[in-house]
Amino acid sequence: MKTVNKTCDTDEQVETLYICPANCRAHASMLHLVNAGGTVTVDASLVRASATQTALGVDASAHILGGKNMSTGDYIQFTGAEMILEAGDSVTVVADGSTPDVTVMLTIEEFFTIPG
């Protein structure tokens, strides 16, 4: 298992928090977002790779958190449910505000998949 983190400090910039590597499947067990400054609107999305879209017949992306207003000191933590990412899938975050300072952490476990 590992935890990756990213700070979103540029207004409306899409930050890629994690990309599932080739020949892997990943289980995400925790997503934590905290706003350290200013009032912001935060979006977090699961972005599916084209191969995943074709194989599973799913949409290109799904909102994990959409348009959530967060004041300084607010945090959101998702636990207790797993999100499964296929190779090439990613998790992205966007913070919208005059001076965003949002820190995001994702705990994931990667599993090697045998091609074929």
C-alpha cells in the first residue's frame, strides 16, 4: 500500500493525483481533502482510460466529489468503500478559488495483473 499526495494551489488547474500503472489494478481505500486557505470549490474525478471504457462500457469520467464548497479548515475524507482503478485510469482534482490551497491524499494498493 502507499499514499500519494498533491497540493492544488493554482486556480482551476487539473491536478493528476494518481495514474494506475500498466499491468496493474489498484484499489483506492481512502481519499482525504483539506482546504488550508481561502474559500474554494473542489472537484475530484475518476478518469477512465480508453481501454477501460471499452472493456467495461463505462463513461470517460465519474465525479467523486463535484462542486463542493470548502472554507478554510474544512476537510472531507472518504473511507469504507473501495474504488477500483484499471491500468491507465487516474484520479484528478481541481480547486477553484482566488488563492486555493487544497491538499489531497489517496491511499492505494496496487496489484500486478498477468497479461493474457
